Amino acid sequence: MSHQHEAPPEGRYGRSGGDEARTDRRLKLLGAVLGAAFLGLIGWIGFSHISSGSQISGELIKFQVVSDEEVRAHLEVRKGSDVEGVCAVRALSEDKAEVGRADFAFDGARSRIDEVVSLRTTARATSAQLLRCQRTDGD
């Protein structure tokens, strides 16, 4: 009795060797594309972090209504040490009307500035807002 070895039916027990090679190539290509995208993202984040030294940003930490004619605002400003800038603050009344606005200049070698500024108002304010911070040194 001779035992004849038959090949399994095509596609029944997995892929053939050619299919595995094709899948390996696809996975390698996908890995290369994802790796390049990841490196690009890391480069973009690094560049934006390095170039942020030439910008100025601010945050209104808190405010206090001192009287019907004055609001004090605690600002935290971050900037490059060689950057000069200005931040605009406004005060609003209970009905959201603007009752005061002023620009405050920030310069000098410090890169982080905590400062309480005083804003004169035309009526009693109920809130204060930091509108914007921008460079003033011509760049």
C-alpha cells in the first residue's frame, strides 16, 4: 500500500509563501511611513518650542475690583528675554459694556513676568479680560 501525500486544498490552511512576502513588504512600508510621520511631528514640536522664544504670551491670573473707578489685574507674561511687548486689558461692567481699557508694556531681560497692573474705569466694573499680548520691537 503506497501512501500518497496530497497537497492541502488551496487557501484552506493559511497563505502561501508569496502572500506572506507581500504582507511583510506592506508592513515594512507602513512602518516606514508611520516612522517618518512621527519624526516629522517631533521635529515640528521642537521647532515651535525653539522659535517660541521670539513670541509673547500672557495670562490673566485674577482681578480685583478696587472701586468704581479702578480694577487691578494680576498678569503673568512669558516672552523671550530680548522681546518687548504690550498686553491689552479691558474692564467690563455688569451689562458687559466696556468701562476701561489700557495697554501695559513689558520689556527687559526677564522671560517670565508676574505683575499687578491698575486699570482706570469710567464706571464700576464686574470683570476684567486680557485681550491680547503682542510684540512691539518691530519683529
